[in-house]
Amino acid sequence: MKDTSPFILIVEDDPALSEALHGGLMEVGYGCRVAGSVKDAEEIIAVNLPGLILLDMGLPDGEGAELLDTIRKAAPALPVIITTARSELTDRLSGLERGADDYLVKPYAFEELLARIRIQLRHAQRTRLQQQVGDLHLDLPSRTATRGGRLLDLTPREFDLLVYLSTLQGDVATREMLQHEVWKVNSTMTSMDNVIDVHISRLRQKLDGEGQSSLLHTVRGVGFVLKEKP
Ligand code: CA
């Protein structure tokens, strides 16, 4: 059975350290996997996305910073904590510039690491409950949508539609995707294209207030995309 539960990926080439981290994190209840090189880490990430990555900068087959680029392409919001030796200060800076969320200088106390992990996981959890596209803000727990501070009066379906489109982060949704993911209809017996088009056009009217640029774009022959610029 494929394990899809969130785990912490420890990218570390020092076996004694990775073993200690693995043991310590498992003991407090985190699922963990260890990668000793850039290649190992890439293989794991390609199959299952971790919930958080602890990333050593100096790895035998490359720099942790390069791996960070790959991670950011695959999962822009995935929390990454860089761990680095004091002598690798420039690496640390380049890591932060490339979008790491936090860093720890070795040697660090395990309790300190745990605290940082908790902060990052909590933050990631919150991010999933809030979506932002341009000046459009979606609050999932309260199911409210505001654009530039203006509260939008949406039907439940329109809200679901917006949430789904926002999670695609600028990728196009086809009508088939919307039918399946928003309307939860799998049957292909009847086309829902008209229903979907009507909802999209109504939603677009509600989204775009006076003087506001369009956020919901039609990609001719393909589908729809929610983003600032078409
Ligand atoms: Ca190292």
C-alpha cells in the first residue's frame, strides 16, 4: 500500500546525524524519511510530497540550494527548513533567497528544531485555509470571499468554484475538471458545459467590480483560469 500520509523528509548526508534526527522525530510522532543526496531526495519527492523538508546545504552530489529550486517548482508552499554548518554561511543566504522558510545553524538543539518544525507546519496548515489571488481573498473556514475588501455575495457553488480554481495556482481548469471536482459529477452521459459556462459568467460579474481588472479568464478551447493577468 502506498503511504500518502504527510512525512518529514530529512535530507542529510551525515549518517549519524540523519539517524539521530530520524529517531528523535519518530519518537515525538512524526513520520520520517531520509535522503542522503540530491538524487535520493528528488526520487522521494517525485513519488510522494512530504509535509516538510529539513534540507542540508552541503550534499555529496550537489547543493541543497539546487534542490530547493526543484522543490519550489513542485510545491511552492511546502515548508523547507535549511540546516547548515556555520562555515556555509553564503549557502545559507542563497538558500533563503531561493525561498527557504527558515534555517538552523549546526549544531542545533533538537528542541529548537522541534519548535521550528511546529511553527512551519502550523503556518502551512493556515495557508491551506486561506487563498489569495491578486486582491481576491478566500477564507475557507468562514466560506467568505472578498475582493479588494469588498465582500462578494456568492452561492455555495460559486464559492467552491473559486476555491478549486485558486488551488490550481494559475493553471487552467477544463470543463471536465470542473464537472468532476466542483459539481462532483462523473457521468459523461450529459454534458454540463452549459451549466458550467453560466456559472462562470455569473461568477465573473460578481468578481469584477467597477474599475477592477478581470481575474477569471477564458482560455479558448481549453477552459478557465483564475489569475491576475491572462
Ligand atoms: Ca552535509
